[in-house]
Amino acid sequence: MAARKKRKHDTSASDVEMDMTPMIDIVFQMVMFFVIVSDFSQKDIAKLTLPWSTVGVDDEGDDESRLIINITAPRLSDTKVKKGDENVYSKIMVRGKPYDFQSLQKFLELNGVQNPKYRETDPTKKGLSNRSLLIRCDGNQSFDYVKAILQICAQPDIAIYKVEIATAEQPKDKKKAPTN
Amino acid sequence: MDQEVKMDMTPMIDVTFQLLIFFIITMKFRTLEKKLNSYLPTDFGLNTSSAPVEENFITVKIRQKKASEDPRPIRERGSYYYVETEEIKGATEKEIFQKIYKRIKAFRDQNKDAKGKIDAGTGVPHYRVVSVLDLFHKSGFETITFVGLTVNKDISAGMKWWRKMRETLGDM
């Protein structure tokens, strides 16, 4: 008798309870969305130790068409990495894909002034590409790579002149300094 | 009977919000970076002829130590710094950069049209070049040029140069 009374009481309480299922569905949809979006944005940006600058301006990253070239730098004298391991070698990465001199030149030709989508409309800047290019080079990497990229960009059939070099603010913690 | 299998939703919602906050914070990562705008000259393309000697230029030259002086791979070795032809010496890199800054600042203060030139040899680490570039910016230079090497437009020659550079750097 007592049990039946209790059940009756509970049934009336559950009538006013909310159904959580749609909310959880939506929250998980949002989580999935953020997982996918954050994965995409990280592909552009390789993990590097950027060099310091005192006069660098904040990078807003608001130019959607900007190209980002990453140059990684494994420590060549590091005994922990075995020779023959592909991680030993420096890589030029654009959107998570490795490039060499030849493929980078072809990639920039497709994305430079020869592509009608990326031409400056201003008549005083005729023959130039309106695309900007961010070079993110590891502080310990050789400058030769950056020099080569600058020279590829300056070629008249590419003509990308808006070049930016990524730097970082000097950290207070001195251990993080890019140094040999 | 239905009421006995009901789940407590609170921990799940807690975890979900933790995840949301985590992803929002990691997405903000890229705005923390800085950049140096270094627009290339637009009046001429790749200038393969040697640059004419101008009085307005002050050159900072950086060269890597030789293998006999430092056995490490080339880009992990120390560097020699020169302003014009004079070697700049110091106990630490910071001291050297301060001396270079004084020299180029004095040159700039005397000459408002002064232009900077950075001559970085093979294997010089990027951060040293950026530090010198930073010093030029700080002293008020508007035009800074890099001494280039002649990379041939011809792709096969370019690839040959590329392989040779990577071999020199020990990057192959």
C-alpha cells in the first residue's frame, strides 16, 4: 500500500520535468563544430619557436586570402633524433603539406599575379599581386630559406610584394629564448 | 518504473562546457603573434645585377663560424658580426646587438635618407637576422635590403641550388 502511494507521487513530479535530450544534441553539435574548426585553423600554423622583435606589430590575421608559409627547424645536433628519421629534416609547410623549392615555386605561381583573382586593381600597382604572405620561420632555422622565398616572390610572374615576417614578443622567461 | 533509470545530467553538462572553453581558448592562440611588415620593392622585379654602390647604405654582415672553430652543424654555430668592415665583438649576443644598435643609430641620426643592408651568409639562423632587422627598425630606417644570392629562374638550376644548400646545412 505504501509502495503504491510513493509511485503515484513520483509520477506527478516527473510531469513537470524538462526533456534534456534536444539540448544535449545541440551542445554536442557545437562541440563537434568547434573540434572541426579548430583542427582547420591549426593546420596553417606549425609549432615553431618564433624569433623575438621589439618593434613588431600585432598580427590581427584578418586577411582571409593571406598565404602562410611555415619553416620548421629540428635541432641537427640533437642525439635523440635518429638519422634517417624524416623528422630530422627541415620542412617548408603550407596548410600542413610539405613543399620543396620546385613545388613552392609552382604553388606561388598559381597564387600570385598570374591568377586573375589576385591582381591589384589599382593602376599604379599594375602587374602586382594583391595577396599578402606571412613567413613563419623558426628562429633556429637558417635564413637561407627565407631569402629563397623572398626571391621567388619578387619574380615578375609571381609579384607578391606584401610580405610579413612572423615574430614573437620577448618572453619574460629567458629559458624559452631561441638560442644555441 | 521510468523514474528509476533517470540519469543525472549535471556532470555531463559540466564536461561539455569544459570542452567548449578549452576549444575557445586554443582558437585564440594565433592572435598572440607579432609580425614585421617587410614589403618588397614594387618598382623592379628580381634584380639580378649587382647593386650599385651608394653612400647612403650601412651594411651589417653576419657570417657563421667555420667547422674547424665550432664542430656543430652550421646553423647551430656562433656568428661573426660586422658593421661595414669592422668586426663587432662582445661577451654576449645582447652586448653585440647593443653595439650594432649604437653604430647604426649614429649613422641614421646623421643621415635622414640612410638605408640599411643586411648581408647574411649561408647557415645564419633566422633569429639573428630578425634581431638585426629589429635594430634597423628601432633606429628609424625605412628601407632595408637583403644581399641576395642569385637563384636562377630556371627551375632545374633552382633545384640544384636548393639541394646544395640543404646539403651544406646538413638538412638532406
